[in-house]
Amino acid sequence: MTDMKITGCVPLPGQGLAARKGDLVAVTEGTGPGPDPLLGALDEIAATTGDGGALVLAVARALLANPEQVSGACAGITASGEVAVLVHGSAVAAVAVDGGQEIEVTADGSMLPVHRTFAGSAVTIRLVLGALGDLDERLRLDGGIVHAAGLAVTASTDQAGPPRPKAAKAAVPRPPSAQPVAAQPAIAEPVAAEPVAAEPVAAEPAPQADEPDSGQPAGNPMQAVTIPPAVLLDQPVMAKEDKDKDNNAVDAKEEPYAPAGPDGDPGQASTEGWHPPTEFMPATPPASRGPEPRLHEPDPAADFEWVSLVPDGQDFSRDQPDVPPIPPEGAEPAMVEGILCVRNHFNDPDVAYCRQCGISMVQQTRTTQIGQRPPLGVLLLDDGTGFTLDRDYVLGREPVLDGDVAAGRARPLRISDPDGTVGRVHLRVSLVGWQVEVKDLGSVNGSVVHRPVGGEGKLNPYDPVVVEPGTRIGIGQRSVQYLSYRAG
Amino acid sequence: MQRIADYELVKSLGYGSHGQFFLARKPPRLPVDAEYVAVKVFAGTSTGDTFRRATRELKAFAAVTSPHIVTLYDAGRHDGVVYYSMEYLSGGSLASPAGEVPLPVAARAVRDGALGVAAMHSAGLAHRAIKPANILLGDGVAKLSDLGLAHLMQPGVTLTGIGPVTSIEYIDPELLQGAPATQATDVWSLGVTLHRVLTGQGIYGADLPADDGLLALRNALVTEPRIDPDLPAPVAGLIAACVGPAAGRPTAAEFAQQVDDIQFAMSTS
């Protein structure tokens, strides 16, 4: 799944700087004095995780910390094989997924960068700063920094490196108009950002044909994903709306909650210049992202049990009122040998970068110590559910049937699968030292390991295998991925 | 979804932790004087044992008497799907209010929610899921809702795959790392909720990515909390204490009192 790579990268002549390191790219005006925030972030992430998602975050932070309003854009492949894109200022990104229609990402004059993530097996991204010179398709950027007003990038899962089929098409760039093209109105003016009216929350999200729901497997995650407009409603757009509120608040002299001015309580002198929003803005855009809820529709014909929760209410639950207590989890946390990074995060002695903060461990003394093992990452189910890997898990439709679950040696991770392709007790995920092992528990349909590097293979029953971060394990129609907090 | 048990679901009210809320007509069997109730339906299906454990926690939650906690009516399991019902408050929540909420009212709602949390803590319970979406706005009073039950429904879960992943910002990173929920981790959530309400921003600088749970999780784990420097010093100090070392955090009751004091000082100065 992480065999997504940048397979083509054509500099677009013009004013500006374009940079590439591996599967990370950035373009920047590069006009400001001092080090360029985008290029700095690119170097930093390329040297640590190399993750496109981390690049987008690092660039966003660098841009927000930078007083100059620099226009720029960046893109990179994320740990999960998607393409993360960020634009800021007047820069524009045009993205096409699997030959589909091009989607334009603009910050539309916002003070804040805007980012999106795209999934597909072939994604073309054009990052454009401004006016472009004549295109020369002989140009190529394999790494480093060049003068250019943009980049035409192709990312695909095709290891052979296609002769840039999409790149050729995509490399006929439309220069952005002086007024950067606002994305579709639905994006520029998110309804969700309006103060919410009578309907407190979005009604049922419209069903999307190609969105997997509970019972269905995510299938090949590299398949074309139609991005519904709702998904494109970015948090930063919302934040921009907040900013506007903020600015409005400057005029709201009558705001009753306005803090004391300079003449007020001397203890609150620091409040000068603080302008609260005139009204409270909801924390999350209610309609911004409606994942298809994994609600199971109960069969109306089935009977139900209920327990009154009002004082001295009745109990109509079925018998066995004495529930066995949750099996106590292993009392003592696992102790392992490890080393500390400079920020005191406890690490596998074999890693080059801290698993938690990404800082280099190279200069650290290699003196190991015994400590409590931190979580090794996350088990991410294909429906978006994530589980902390601080204990062993047993996955299946009825994992409580497993003896180790009953004994509290492993947590049950219940996976619904109406078609029964997932076994009742299917897969064991064990933490061994600093490593994660998976073992098929003799399931009928077996388990298939898809490694980030090294292809896929079926697990032999009861034969534990060490997997590295990024590995996805198919169990029946469902799948689960092991991801560390950092790369992979 | 149109029905669960004998509830006729009228419309969706939004997502809660690990499930969805619906407005529903009250079935005749409930000895409650209301036409409509709110019903939370949990994602997926659960075993009878899980339902009974959840019921036990809900009973304990329902037994906490506080004007700042929603009244629960019943809990049930229909064809494996677990739900529970409670009073319906028409004002929406702090995350999606039904109308405009003046800032002082919003701050007071956080304080009301904190009083609900304090009542739970006095009863020896932790809430585990405090966030703006779980502070409901009633007539002149706000109430704490949606007890966190994810640890029972799916032990170990940190991303529920339902609702906006940005709710991670309200969770003490210690919990994300597998530590057990405590009263101190609830107070962390109260502090972040107050910050969000007063500034429109979370405490991780740029907002967490809304569409990438793992990235949000990673970001929450590696980013130091940052209090908006423009906040008045007393508010900033209170929030900083909430997201600081657990030993130095105020109790939920102290938090409520301090919000009260700060609001009073500001409205009179």
C-alpha cells in the first residue's frame, strides 16, 4: 500500500523555487529574507519521517510562524500511500486522481494554509506559484532545488515508472489567473462554517455509493476515491471563518465579555488587544465530515431488552444480571530494554529516530535501560477505528472465545462481518519486545500480509511473523494496518 | 436508521463518541413527561455482556444527582445494537448550538459542564469524553451528556472512526498512550474545551487535520499544548494548569469556581 511513489516530476519554468526530496516536493516564492520556511520544513521532514502528512503539518506550522506572507505549496506521499497537498497564499494546486477531473486547491486569499489529502493509484499534482514560462518536457527534477514557478508531479503505485503518461497531460499547465481561482463555491463558502441554525447537526449524510460501510471491506485502498465535497471542507477554511469573526470583534466595543482595557485591573494589562469573537463558534463544522456511521440497523422483528435508568425503574433485561467483570488486563506493564531520546521518550535501541518525536538518536549515548514499554503504535481498522498498541489483541467476530482474552492476556477486537469471511477468532497481534507479531489463529479464510516493502504473503496458521510499520493484514474481507506513531 | 427498540427515530442529532444521536418519540412505556427524547445508538453490535457492563456504568451515571447532568431514561439492546435514551435539550450543544450563543453564555455553559463533571467525580466516576459536543444547552442551564463508554464497547480504542477525528484534541495524550482515565484526565478535557470556546482554536496551534485520524493522533502526541497568548492572563493560567502536569491540575469543582470568578471579575471591571 505504501508503494505509492513520485514517478514523475517536471519543473515548470518561471519565477520561484521548486524543491524535491524523495517523495516530498515543495514550491515557494523564496523572496523573503532568511531561510525559506517551506524549504526548511521539507529538509526537516525528509531527514526524519519522509511522510507527506508530516510535511504538510510542518509546512503549515512554519508558515504560520513566519511573519511574511509567503506564497507556496507542497505535496508528499503519506505513510498510508495517499497524497497530501498544502497551498498557501496565492499558490494553486491542481490535482487529478486516476485520470479523473482536476480539482483545484487554493487558499483563496486566506491567511491560513489549506490542505487536502487524495487517494488513488495515479495522482497528478501541479503546484503553481504564478506566471509560467514555456514548458519543456525534457526537464526533470529527481532531487534538489531549482528555479521554477511550479512542478508537475505524478505519483503512482506503478513501480516501473510509467513514461509519465499523466505528467505529459498534466504538464500543460494553466497559469493561475491573477485572481486565484477559488475552488468550487461549496468549498470556498462552507455552509458548515455558518453559525448553525435550528437544525443542530447535519441530517443523515447522503449515502455515497463508493464509500465502504460497516460490513464491507475497504477493498483496495488504492482504488479511485471520489472525494465528496463534504470531505473537501477543510478545517483551515473553518479557521479562516473564525479569523473573520475575530476581526469583526474588533469593532464590537459593546462585547460584554471584552476584557478590561489598559485602565482596568492592572493585573489584566496583558489583556489589551485581546478581542474575543463576538459569538462562540462551534468547535467542529457539524457538516464537514460525515463518515458513514457504522450503525447496524436492527431487525424490527428481533426482540429487544431494556433496563430503566430512572430511579426505581424496572429491569427488562434478559437474565444473568451478574456480568462477569472485564478480565483484568495484565497487571504489570511490559518492561523492555531501550534508550531515551533527548526529549526523554523511551525508544527501541535499534531506531535511528525517536518513534515519538522523530528527533535523531544518532548522537545519543547507546546506554540502554529497562523501562515500561510505550505503545508501539496503532492498529488501524479499515473502517477508521484505531486501537492503541499497548497490549496484545485478538481479532475476530467473537474474540472473547479466545482463551487469552478470557484470561486477560489479550484484548478482544471485535470485527463485524455479516458475510462471515472473518473468523470468530481470526488473528492474534502480539507485542514482543519492540516488535509486533501477527499470527493467524487457524482461520478458514486465512490472513494475508501486505508489507510496505517486500510484497504480500499468506500467513501459515499458528506461525507468528514479525511485521513492520505500514503492514496491512487482510483478514477475510476486512483488513487492519499496523502503523507506528511516526513513519510507516 | 428509523427505529430501534420501540423508539421511532425522527432525525439525526449528530455524532457522539462511538455512535450517533437521534431525536426520537418517547414510547408509552417510559414513565417520563416528555414528547421527545434523545437516543444514542452505538456503532456496531455488542454482546450481552458488553451491554450489561455498559448498563452498569450508565446506571452509576444516572444515579449522580446534579442539575448539570442530563437525565437518562433507559438503556437497551436490540438485535445486538446498544442504545440509551435521555432527555432532549433543544438548544443543541456547544459544538453545534441551535442558535447564536453569546460568549459569556458559552463560557458559563463550560462552567455548568464542569459542575456536572465535579458531581460525577464526587461519585467516583470519570466521564472520559468531555468536549463541546457533550455540553448540551438547555433553558438557562447547560448539562453534561454522553458518558464515554468506548473503553467498554471496544477496549483500547483511540480513534472511533465516527464523528470528527478532531475530538482527539480534547483527550489527554496520556490516555492516547494507553493510560487509564482519571479525574485529572477529565480536567484536561475541560481546559481544552474552555480554550476552544473562548478562542475558536484548539491547543495544538493549527487545527488537527479533520480527515486523517492517524495524522491527528500523531500531531496530538508530539505537539506541546499552546495557549492562545492573547487570552487574558487569569484564563490562560487556568487552562495552562488544566493541560499541565496532572498533579498541578485543579479539580473540576475548582475549575468551575475559577471560571465563575474570572467571568465575574471581567463583567464588573
